[in-house]
Amino acid sequence: MASLSIRLDLDPAVRVGPGKVRLLELIAEHGSISAAGRALGMSYRRAWMLVDELNRSFAQPVVEGQIGGRHGGGATVTPFGKRLISCYRAIEREAAKAAEEHLSELQSSTAG
């Protein structure tokens, strides 16, 4: 089945796509950058670098770290980060709906 992948180029240096949004969703779910990275099959360093890039790209943080204690630290997606996820997913749904007919036509024309 045909699908549509969206990447938002908000500025020449600010790009948000399905991978970063999924990382944010998993951080919200697991409360941890390392656990989110593991769930995506990426290293903690790569996950942390993507989060750092997102945090530096916006006027408000997307993810905030929590100080470690007996059970270690963690991370939370900020209200702005949740809004970023929500906006991205809405754009994705609306674009997919708008492109559905065209994708179906193209899919039926493939050699497979």
C-alpha cells in the first residue's frame, strides 16, 4: 500500500520528520531518551543528539531532562514538544487524506 512521508523544513536548519517525531513520542511513553532510542534501534548518543538538535531549533525546549535520583534520571516531553507532535501528526493526516486518490492511482500503476 502506498504511503506518504512528510518532512517539515521550517527553516533551512530546522527539519522535523517522522523519525524525530517518533522519537519524541517514545520519550513521552518511556520517560527516557535512552529507552526511546533503544525502541528505535538507535544509540543513546544518536537519540540525545536528535533531541539536542530539536531543543536548539526552537525558542522553547521540546524535551527536558530530569535529575537522577535513586532510580536514575529521565526525560519528559514539554508541552511545546507535545504540541509539535500534535501539529506534525495533524499535517501528516491531512496531507495523506489529500493525496489518497493520487497515491492509489500511482500504486495501481506499479509493476509489483
